[in-house]
Amino acid sequence: MDIIVLLKQVPATETNVSIALDGKRINTDGVKWVMNPYDEFAVEEALQMKQKHGGTVTILSMGTEKSVEAIRTALAMGADTGILIHDPAAADCDGLGTARTLAAAVKTLPCDLIIAGQRAMDDDNYLVGAAVAEFLGIPHISMVIEASVEGGTIRCRRTVEGGTVVFEAPLPVLFTTQRGLNEPRYASLPGIMKAKKKQIETKTLADLGLTPADIAPAVRILSMRTPPERTGGQIIDGASAAEKAEKLVNLLQEAARVI
């Protein structure tokens, strides 16, 4: 089975992110970059599928040269090869442009199954996985917490509000991950050493038969702003619990107007 994992490098959740001087992007100075957490589930699931069914796991990412670090992490976990799509002309494309580019790359590769994180932790738009499947004309199953392949069919359990639902679809399929699907492994020292020798191929838009116009953003960022600082809470004084409760109700009615 030939499996492709769509991977993105994102700022670590604990890193201090600030807005750049142009007001339209983040300042990347001093930012710690990591593999998107939901993509870790995708890599782990691909490796488990490979262990059960054989085949290969290819990591496909789009980003800057620094994204090689995240690809190397996936290779150290056990993936076979990596492909980075790096082109300055694609720096400002939106989620739809990213999906179109990734789909073009997938078309050049043998593929039975594509696994992706349900969303990236930076832009949080949930778009890329579903759009890649649409551009490829294959089924898409989102928010998967259990997956198995038998013959040429995949069976996935996905979360819905208040429960779960089971889907089946013929391969090739793209599914996106949800927490609970698996527990991602840590890269071992031998895996890290082997990853240094594994191939990472770099492609441009031209290599994929695309032009900047093909992935021109439909959405533009006009400005970024930090959220307003939170104000301190109000302490309600009173001689008794009943007096404090009465004051609280009055504040909720008259000042906050929530009851």
C-alpha cells in the first residue's frame, strides 16, 4: 500500500508569537517550529498501516526550506521518503491554493491512501484535506478516530456531535485525523540517524505544471490584531452569602445585562 501523509510545520503552541511590522503576518524571529500536532496522528497511522499491509509512506509538505525539519521528524519516526514543495511564488497562497498544489503533487505519485491532520494549528481553517480530495476526485472522511483497510475498502469511524458514525469507501481515499486515533511514537535515536540519509525531494510550482496564477489567493489578509487585554475581575463584598448573592444578581441584571 502506497500511503501519502500531508504534513505542515507550524509554530509550537508555547512559542511567543507577535505580529510583523507589515501587520499582515506573524513575526517569525525566535519562533519555535514543530510538526502540526494533528499531522503527528497522521504519520503514526500511516506507519501502522504500513506495518500491517506493507508498502511505503511518503511525507508531502508545502512550505519554506525550514519545513525540512518537520519532514525529517516524520522520517525519523519511520516514513520512507519526503517531498517538499518550496517556491517563493507560493508564499502567500491561501488554503485553497495549498490544496491545489498538494493535489498536483499527489497526481505524480503512486497512491492508495492519503492521511492528513484535520486542521493546522496556525490558520485553523479545516480546508486543505477536504479540498485535496475534491481536486483529486476521491472520497474524503474527516475527524477519524479508527480506521482499517480490508481488500480495496477502508472502514473509518469518525466523530459527530453526540457520538460516532462509521463510513466505508473504496480506495483511494483521503481521511483526516482526530484525537484518539492513536498515540504518536517518539523518534528513536537509530530512527533519527537513518532519517539523515533518507531522501527529501524539493519541487517547485513549475515542476508540478502550475503557475502562480493557478494558486492565486481567493482570500487576502488585510490586517492582524492581538486580542484586547483582559481586565481584572470584580470582587463582591458583603456581610453574608445572601447579601453577596443579591449584589451579584443586580450586577448581572443591570451592568452585564445577561439575565
